[in-house]
Amino acid sequence: GENVEQHPSTLSVQEGDSAVIKCTYSDSASNYFPWYKQELGKRPQLIIDIRSNVGEKKDQRIAVTLNKTAKHFSLHITETQPEDSAVYFCAASEYFSRNQFYFGTGTSLTVIP
Amino acid sequence: DSGVTQTPKHLITATGQRVTLRCSPRSGDLSVYWYQQSLDQGLQFLIQYYNGEERAKGNILERFSAQQFPDLHSELNLSSLELGDSALYFCASGTSDTDTQYFGPGTRLTVL
């Protein structure tokens, strides 16, 4: 089955700096890669996703890049703000085939004001 | 608000007991996924249903079972509860033509 690894497990940045979280996956058949943000005690919320036919996607201060050859994808947050502090999870899925999501172990991001 | 509802919000019970968690997917969504999140842990996929049928199974214990009803709501049954079953249980729903999962608010289960 798929194995998703996520690094780092914790990340502290100064407000205004950029944050990068990286994930690798093992199954080359995976074709959908969402990122979720989870604030303490709350539900995971989808913040951005990318499909395997696209190399990069951007939404305001958030961007995701995908390298299919190397089987890794990354979340980039620019101009970080204290409200970006949360746990971020990556996931990989081979949709239309198994439709099972494999989540990374999460990155706890702290933005220091 | 994702449109996915879960009840109850909190559940406190004793070891050896049995509980049922309920999930109503977003309107139009046919898939329901169940996840377990223990303290400081990631999301562990338990099981997925699609339009009433089991589609995929993850790390679900034999003491746990689930089903999806004709109205598409789903229930997760946890029996012979142990202290280690204390966790947040999330359900998520999705449509058949998109990969996106939308999570419910979760049920916090505490086993004493």
C-alpha cells in the first residue's frame, strides 16, 4: 500500500517568514494530493490540493508543488501570520481506483509574532 | 461549516461498553469515510462506504464495525471498549466525481 512521510514534525517561524512542509509518497499510482489544516480540537479543513497532471498550484499565500518523478510534494506558506499556527497534514490518494486516503503524520506549525 | 454533521460531540463511557457514532454526509455526497485520531496522532483511516456499500478498509479493529444506510448517513459501532479507544473520531464525505473529502466536527470519545 501507499506510505506517506511528512517532514518536519514541528516547525517554528517568525511572523512574515515562509514555511515549507514536505511529503513523500511511495505509490506511483497516487494521483491526488490534498493538504489539510487542523486547529486544536477542530476538524481538518482542506486548504489546497493538487492533481498529478499539474506541477504547481497557488492560492494567495499558499502554494503546493508536486514532483511526480521524485514522488514528493510540498506546501509553501508565504508571509506567515499567527493564525497560520496549526497542524498541517498531507495526504495521497489513487482516486477512481482505491479511493483510500493515506495521511502523513502531521506538521505542527507555530508562527511567532 | 463543511456540511458534514456528527453526533454526539462528546461521549464518555466505561471500558467494555458499546457506543454508536453517527455521521450525516453533505447533501449529494455518496461516500463516507471514518477516521480515528488519538492524542497527538495523525489521522488513521478506518473504513469507507460508497452509496451503501463498503469500498475500502483500513486499520479498523474487529471490535469496530460500520454501515451506511439508504439515506446515506453512516454509523460507526465500537464495542468492548478499551482505554486506548479514547480518541477523536472524524467522518468525512465526498462525491463520486471529485476527490475532495470534507470533514465533520468529530466525536470525542473518552473511555474511563
